[in-house]
Amino acid sequence: MKNLLLPITFALSFHFTYSQKVYIENVASRVEVKVYIETVAFRADLIVYRENVSSRASGNNGLWFYENVVSRADKKVFYVDVASRADLKIFFTDVKSRAGWRNNNKKHLML
């Protein structure tokens, strides 16, 4: 049993580290990531699909669930109006299978 404890602990911590539950903050200085919403997918760093169930928003793969409570969120984001002020540019999709990273150099922002 002790031999299983370490791998289980590691697996659970890995899962929670990469979950994508985001909270929209209204003050830029309190956030970890400033986000700009692109109107076309090819300019985005990340294609995002909005999940409506928290448990489906896991992995650093563009599946986001918007939390209403900041303490339950993994990342706080602030939406900016100008692309040059953003850390991350996203595009929303209605198709879950299209979600994912287009620019892997920005992937660390959502870890």
C-alpha cells in the first residue's frame, strides 16, 4: 500500500496543477494572465472551448470552466481590449475537438 501512495499523490497533484478553471477578475493588477479575445483563430495562441461542467475542464488543452468564486479557480484572468497588452491571445470555439494550443511557447502561462 505504501508503494502506491507516492504515485497516486503525484498523479493527483499533476491533475490539479493543470486544470483550467478560470476566474474573470475586473482589476488587471490582481491577475496572473492578461487575455485578449481574437476574432480569427489563426491569430490566437490558444483555441478555447467553454465547458459548462467543472470536472470536464482539466488539462492544459483549452477546455475552460469559468468559476464564480475566486478561491476555486486555478487562474485569474483579465480581458484586455488591445492585443499588444495581452499575455495570451485566445479564440473561442463551439467545437470541443478544435480546442488546443496553437503557440506552445505560451503554454506555461496556463500551468
